[in-house]
Amino acid sequence: MRSYPRLYPLAWRFKRRHGQMGPTPPSEVRFKSGKFLSSYFPFRASMSLCCLLTASSCASSFTSTRPLIVHGVSRARPLRIPLVPREVAAPFSTRIPAGEEEAGLGSRLRWPAAAHRQRPAHLRIDESISGVVMSVLVSWSSEAVVMSGKLEADVVVIGSGIGGLCCAGLLARYQQDVLVLESHDLPGGAAHSFEVKGYKFDSGPSLFSGFQSRGPQANPLSQVLDALGESVPCATYNSWMVYVPEGEFLSRIGPTEFLKDLETFVSLDAVHEWKKLLEAVLPMSAAAMALPPLSIRGDWGVVSTAAARYAPSLLKSLIQMGPQGALGATKLLRPFSEIIDSLELKHPFVRNWVDLLCFLLAGVKSDGIISAEIVRPISLFFFIFCFFENFRYMFAEWYKPGCVLEYPLKGSGAVVDALVQGLKKYGGRLALGSHVDKIVVENGRATGVKLSSGHFVRAKKAVVSNASMWDTLNLLPPEVVPNTYKEQVEATPQCESFMHLHLGFDAQNISEDLGIHHIVVNDWSRGVDADQNVVLISVPSVHGKGLAPPGKHVLHAYTPGTEPYSLWEGLDRRSKEYRKLKEERSEVMWRAVERALGPGFSREKCDVKLVGTPLTHQRFLRRNRGTYGPAIKAGEATFPGHSTPIPQLFCCGDSTFPGIGVPAVAASGAIVANTLVSVSQHSELLDAIGI
């Protein structure tokens, strides 16, 4: 086995100069492509970067503009070092022993053997005089992945998921000094993309809509991108393949197309009941569109930025609905299943289909999609907003005239790239490979974070955690956490985790009219939230550009938040027991893929085969027990707000309002950003983007 090389920074210069004692600050050597060489190792004088430089002395000297970053608070100057030739760079190839593959999810410690590369490594070393956190990056001809800068900010954001990036991007747009700290070496959290052998894989969401919409009716993510001046080019389509016990059919979105599918593949009774449901709830779409997600904030300023600003258009929409429609809207703050019951919808397929949509969008079935518990006036506004967002994407976006689905041409990673670009455009900073070990609380207030390197990053105004509620709790000193808050978090039920299957394969024998999305339901009677029962399949290379080598397809299959963590808890990832369980539990995905792709597909001939488990989720995405998020059901509990009992500590992401899903977490990040600035700044932004 070829071990990873160790590179050591020239930290001894700083230690001698400043009289520092003990081990040097930890260093991180990593690749933008996700290949992680070594990290957090102690300084050894016998093993320094000088060895590398001596070995490459035959190369011409240069001052690289490629990445290496040293964080500092004073000045920095480039250090001239020689280019490392190919023969010297060869030891840096990331060869991994066969059998140690793990579904990527941007995995930095274990990659398939075929994922190795042998290209010249370009280094740039910036020296800083004091207060440094040093990082040496080896990059494969790519741009810098970590931003240099001072170890403080107005707002420190923990985690670069969609929610964290939306929050940070808007704060930068508001001219706040914001620093995002990401433990991984790729941004995006559960939404990041990674590459293996020329195949670019999605690790999470792949079903999008509303990217191209603008104005008040746009979804939260689109509104954030609009505020940042960024866009995501997308391919559009209007159908997905469905494999259910009733049969197989191409399900088309839109108000009339789905009715035709029901008539053909289900029954006329199902058609009549679906019409009845649409007639009852589609008039709400105008009201949903009248309340822009970006107008919401988490304090009483919401009265100005949302209630007063959009009251006329919202009132107009309610008047157009008529008394009966307005009365029906109040019922929609109850569990959605109650609406179905009140309409006397009894057809099993209609009820199952609504359950499926609810589960895919929010992690719960129709009996848990909305809560009616209203504990204070401002919560009412959040509950209404929460309903509008879920309603918008379950009916208004998918069953209104002219609606389409969208997929980013460069993969779902393009969404993350656009948010990062917007963040950088307005002066925000992103530090990858910067693991937060603890949230620092001084005098009862969150004042910053401590990195695993031991360095302290000060937050002058606020700390925002994009981690889950359970992971955020673990970052806090136990003595500062109120017992009621701790008990509430620990008592919150969790959605289960995921199984993932990432494949790269030849497209030669695959149908040319293959669709991008497929959903397989094995047994309605078990429920859509039962394990091993529902499999989602995405083949983004059908529409995406450059996501797979020529003549190839890239595929991501997964069980959507239904894999029990308890089956995997305590297993050694290197054990035969773990490998055997991976093989057994991934079989349902293999069968679903074979059903969707047809006889031309062969699992034995795949170029890339990666299987991910709940332990993969827990390890690489740093999700407590690998969870999908809180399993909060209507009438039983509510999603927490964005403030915490610790002053200056806020939370965003799927553990907060409005909940689980890309639109919801984008909205949560925007709400926190809006809350941290004045009402006048918030209103100016709404004016600037025309909503």
C-alpha cells in the first residue's frame, strides 16, 4: 500500500522568529477535487517542505498565482519556490487499495483506486508575520479553495450548506464582514458535487424548479441568487418516470397532463378526486406568490418588510378567492391530511401520491406537513410562511399551467458554485478544511468559534450555525446550555438516513429517450416512509453538460431518508460485516436501477460503483446519526425558530423554519441574514431586486 506523503510547512521560521514553543499549528494538505493527502499532523523537523523543494531544484523557479493560503492578520508576501516536475509529483498520486471504496460524498480520506491522478503540483506559500493559521494546499492546476484573511468577522457562519451559503451571501450583500467555516474540503454540505474518473456526481438534491422565475413569485433560492447577481443555467423538462404497484408511466407535471396519466394508468375515480383536490387548493397559489420569501425576518421588523409591504397584494388574492376560499386557507394551517379528509378523498392512489410528494419535499407524510400550534403572534407569521412555501412547491410549482422542472446544466454543484461566487463578489470569505470544534461563549454570549487547530475566530456580531440542531448542541459548552433547550433538542425525533448508489457507466446500450428522473415505489401498503420501499434515481447526464465522459452516463440512486441508522451503529467501516451489510442493503437500489435502465444495463460493467451508507452520511457530511433532519409532525411539535437561548447565536438549515428541502433551507438562511441587519437595509435590498 502506498501511503500518503506528509508535507510540513515552514513553520519553524515563525516559531524561531516569535519564540513560539510546542507543536506548530496543524497543517492541511488537500485537493480541490476532494483528494485529501494528510491533515492535522505535528511538526517534525526531519520532515519539512524543504525536502520537496530540494528534490525539485532542477525545475525553474517561479512565483505561483495558484493556491496556497496562509491566514493572517497582518501582511503577507509571496515566497518563490520551484515548480515540482511530473516525476517528483508522482508520489502524490492518491492510490487507494482495492476494496476501500466508499460512496464519495466528496470523501477526502478514502477514494477508489482508479480515482488517482498524477499531475504537477503547483504551490504558493504566503508568509504572515503574526496570528497565523497556516495551510499548505496542493492543487491540481486549480484555483484556490481557501480564502486568506483575518481571524475575525462580523458574522461567522459554521457550515457551507445551502442555508449557510444563502445566509452568508446575503450578509456580504448587506456589507457585513462574513466568514464561512467549512469542515469539508468542498463547499455545499449535503448539496455538494464530487468527481471520480471524469464522472461528476451529485451527493444530494437533483430535483429543482423555479430557478428561472424572478420577482415576488420566485422561490427562495432564486431570490437569493438574484440578490447576489448570480444565475444558474438550466435544462427544462416536464416529466419523470414512475414505477408503482399500479404500473409504470411517465408522470407529467401541469394541471391537465397528470389527469391524463391518472385516467390512463389508474382510474377515472382517481381523476375526479385529483380534480377536486386541485380545485380546493390551487386558488391559494396566488396568495402563495404574493408573499416573497426574501421579505421574511425573525423579529418584529417583519411587520414592515412583509406584512405592511405586501398586505395589499395578499389581501387582493384572498378577496379573489372568495369567503369560502379564504376560510379554507385557515384550515391549511392544520395537517394537510385533514384537508384531504375534509374533501372526502378516498382513492388509495391519490392519498398515497400526496403522501409521497409531502415526504419527498418535507421528510414527513401528509399528516405532518403543517403544524397548527401557534404560541405567539410572530410565530403565526412564520407558520403562514411555512405553509406557503410547502404549498408552493407541492402544487403551485408543479401543477400550475406552464410549469416545468429544471436541472442545472453543470450539475447541482453549479448551485453551490453560484452561491460561493456571489459570496466572494461582495467580499465574503470561505475557509474550507476549517473544522469548528467548539462555539465559544463569553459572558453568556456567543463570541466566536474555536477550530480543531486550536485557533480562535472571533465573531463581533453573531455566530450562525448551519449544522443540525443536534450537532450545534454538541458544539456548545454544556455549562452554558439551558436544560430546557438541551432537553428539547434531544427529544426532537430524527428522520432516518440514506443509502446512496453512485454509478458511471456506458450509454451505448441504454435507451436514447432515457429520462433524467425515476421513482420506484415497491409497496404502497408499507408506507412511503418505510425502509427499502422507495428509491429515487437521477441520471443528470441526460441533460447536464460535461457531467460524464463522452458516451457515458452518471447516475445517483438513493433511498430518501428511510435507512435506519440503528442497523449500522457501531460497525467498523473496514470490517467484513460492514461490507456485507452494504451489499445487502444496496441491492434494492441496484434492482431499481436495472428496472429503470432496462436490459442494456449491466452492473458488472460499470466504470464507477460507489455505495454510501448512514455511516458515510455521518462521517463526511457531519450529520448526527446520518439523519435527513428533524421528523417534526404536525400537531406534535414545531420547527424551531432561528434564535437560540444563547445571545448572538443563530441557526439556519433544515433544523429550523421552514424545514427540510432546498427551498426551505435557502429561506432559513435568508431569514437569519435579514434578522441580523436593520429593517432599512432589508427594505433597500427588496427595492433593489424589484420585489
